[in-house]
Amino acid sequence: MAPSQGVHQSESGNGTVITNADADPEAAVATSPPPNSSTLLKSGPVLNYTTINNSAAAVPDSFENNGDGVGESRDTAPTAVESARLRRGLAQRHLSMLGIAGSIGTGLFLGLGAAVQRGGPLGALLGYAVVGLVVCAVQFALGEAAALMPVTGSFVRHAEALVDPAWGFAVGWNLVYGNLLSIPSEATAVVVLVRFWWEDVNAAWVIIVFVVLTVGVGLAFVRVFGEVEFIFALVKILLVVFLIILGLVINLGGVPGTERIGFRYWNDPGPFVEYIAAGNWGKFLGFWAVMTGAVFSFAGVESLAMAAAETRNPREAIPRACKRVFARIVIFYMLAVLVVGMLVRSDDERLDGSGDSVAQSPFVIAASQAGISAIPSVVNAVVITSAWSASNQALLAGTRVLYGLAIKGQAPRIFLRTTSWGTPYMCVLLFTAFMFLSFMSLSEAAITVFWWLVSLTAAGVLFSWSSILLNHIRLLQALEVQGIDGSRLPWHNWWTKYSSPAGLFMCIIILLTSGFTVFTTGNWDPAQFVSSYLDIPIMITAYLFWKVFRKTKIVSLDQVPLREALARADEYYPEETVVKNRGWTRSISWLWD
């Protein structure tokens, strides 16, 4: 897995021949893509760091260069470095299943019981429905922006082009930090899950195997990652469908020796649960608590566009994936929440706990009551794969964001180095170093410190969603200011001009109220307060730091280079014809196609 050291020769737009771009990543600024990579654009000079325009004279006045070819820019298309160094290995089916795999995990398999316990069966259903609408707004906003600007780092780079370079810096590093600690936290969770079968297992060996597998996928060609996540997503979907059908069979009395339950638990103990307070106010608080928790269950759907520069046909693949992922995820979650509310009572004491044990899964509880003993092991096995899948996605998202930050001069240039097959290996090595923090779980004192570090960015998903929606709002405003009709976008939906502001409002409200329980009488919890709110001052500090350090300004709407980006989109043509699946594959391809 040695880094690429070959010598490329290419001719830039002004006729200058550039050599040895691989040996020096920054030299790839003026390098054309190698013949076997696709830029998805018609003929014309390759983009450079500074602008999507074809000449240096077109560089906007606000561009700041640090003198070494890497600088602050508002590029709305892949840079020359991305085109020359990265390889397009992800297809639309990978992106669709990537979004599904990212959002189906412990939140669905283990966490739905806590939602029913807190809000009641109807309160949980409504809470997930409302967050599902927010996810819809986020996915369509992401799809419209990414179809126009298919760049590595996705909405982090969009924030720099549409909002403020300082905001892109803050969101980017917040994502990098969160993903750096997400992987060791998943390794720690796997140790707990494996001990469900073998209580005396050596935790160190479990962690080592987990790290080796994760790093192996991270260093491989990006298509390997896509295929691994594709398989994981299929496994998760099959388990979800199986558990939903099994739940309905148990509920309707289809298992010998069990009686029909129906909607009995919606009447007793009732559709809502009084949470913290009494009466209707307590029922509303229960619903609201479910909604804030549901956000983290859906976390991961935004990661599908992170590797846009490594995606084939991105201007078509990303919008299609965004649309399909939203519909399928919401359907799966809504059906699962409905079935769980029919299977277990909201006051069942077996739902008590943190949701990190298979024994607390409502599906396992219902199956155990019906005398089906194999379900706990099946769920535990799939949850372990979910943890590995989550670590793979954190590695992909984190390394691509870090790579994008390095392109913009907001991270050290060493992170621009890639292997010959296009993997940013220096980014992967940094994440590998942080994976060994999982060994802190072997010490009682160290694990406490570790989970406090993890909790610092627990609200990061809400910042990510808010940034996606803000980017889209600014994009539509820039179109209006510049007199460009929204239909000129590669992918556009008329109603997103309403859904994005509404979704942003909901994200902000949920962010500010996510830890509301700590402010109620007798419920103060320092750990919960930190995990709910400390990310807010961290983000503000990072934003102000880069704004003062680099003297950045909020991007003027009339200076957003939309006409150049739209011209590129107009010139774009698909690199491959989409072929409809035939035969037996067509029966399951609806999941991603």
C-alpha cells in the first residue's frame, strides 16, 4: 500500500506542462486527471484550487492564497487535486446503501424501547415522524447542493462557498473531531456486545481485531468500502424486515402458546407517557424527549455525499441516493416504531437501562416472551456488524472531510497524500492513531475521561444538518439575487424553498432543548448537560478563531460563482448509462435503485 510516486505529465489550460504531481500533492493544482479517471465534465481546462473559472484572472477578490498553492477558495467543483489524486469507485447503489447502513444501527435495534418507554407508543411514533420530516428536508437540501457542487467533504466545502470560510472550518473540524472519537467508542461497544456471548473474553484482542479490520477497509480502494457497506446494509435491512414481520406475527398471536395483543398497550397503559411533569404537559415533554433522541437514530444519512469526488456520475447518483435513502429509512423506522409500540408495554421494567444491551431490545423482549430463544444472538450479531459499519463510515467521512480541509489550507498539507489507488492514507493513519484510545476502556478511571471526550461533540449531527440546510437556503438566495431561475439547478424541487427554513428552525430548536431535562427540578446531570450543550461554544470558538485569524467574511450572495458552476453542470454528461436490473436482482434492487 505504498503511496503513489509516479510522474504525471499534463498540460494545463495555459499550456504549461506540469510534472511529478504525485510526488508533490500540491503540484497537482495544475495537473489534468490521468486518462483512466473521469472528471464527468466535457472538454475544458481542469479546475485549480482557486476558482472554477478557467483563468487565473477570474479569481474572486476575496480569495486568499497562502503562497504555496493551497488557499481559501469558493470552488464549486472538484479541484485538480481531487480529479488527479482520487479515484471514482462508488456507484449510486453504494451511496444509497451507505445512507441506509449509516442510519440503521443500535438506535433501531436497541433504542426504540427507550423511545416507547419515554413517550408511549403514539408519542414515539409522532416523535420519529417529525424527525423523519426534518431528515426529508436535510436530504433534499443536500442533494440539490451536492448535484451542483460534487466535491470531497460535501456540505463542509459547500459552507465555505455559500456561507463563510470560517463556518466551513468550524463544521469541518467538528466533524473530524467527532469521527476521530466515534471509532474508538464503537470498538468499546463491540467489547460489551461480544461479552454477551463470552463474558471472560480478552477485551484487548477484540479491540485489536476491530482496529485491523477497520483500517484494512479504510486503506483499500474506496470501492471495497462501498461493497462492504453494501453488504452490511443488506444484512441490516433483512434483519429489520424479519423483526418487523416477526413482531407482527407475535402480536397477532401467530406463535403457538401466545395470545393476540393487537393495540392493547395503546389503551393500557395508554398512547402517551407523562414524562417529568403531569397531565398534557408531561405527555408533550415525553413526545419531545423522543424527538430529540430520534435525531441521533437517524444520524449518518448525511454522510453519503462525503465522497462525492470519488463517486461515479455524482450529479445524478447523489440526488437519486438522497431521495431513495430518505423514503426507505423513514419507512423502516416508522414501521419498526409502530410494531414495537404494539409489542411491549411502555412501563415494562425490562426497557430500563442505557440501551447498550441486547436484553433491552424490545424485539428481544417480545421474542423471549414468545419462547423464541435464538433472537437475542441474531440481534447481537447484527448489532456487532452495525458497530463495524459505523466505524467504517466514520473513517470515510472523517478522512474525506480532513482531506477537503487540507485542500482549502485549513489542515496541514501532509493530509493531501494519497495511495496510487486514491486513498488519502495520511488521513487514515491519523484516525488509526486515535483508534487506540479504545484501550482506555480497559481502565475504569480512563474510560470515564474517554466518554467525556466523546460527549463533547454529541450534538454534532444537529450542527451538520443545520449547516446543510443553511447552505441550501443561501444557495437559493444567491440564485434569486443573481436572477437565475431555480430550475437551472441539476436537481431542484420547488418545495425545498419552504422545507429548508422549516427544517433549520426545527434543528435549532431541538439543539437548544436537547438537554431540557437537566433544567427540571431534581434532574440536574453534569454529564448530560455537557453532552447536550458544550458543542455549541466549541463551534462558536472555532468559527471566531478562523474568522479572526484569516479575516474571512460572510460570502456575498452576488459573489457566489453560480454561473460558472451552472455552466459546468450544463456541459456535464453521464459517464455511463444507467442499466435497469433484470432477473432476480430486480426484486431487491428497489432498495437502492
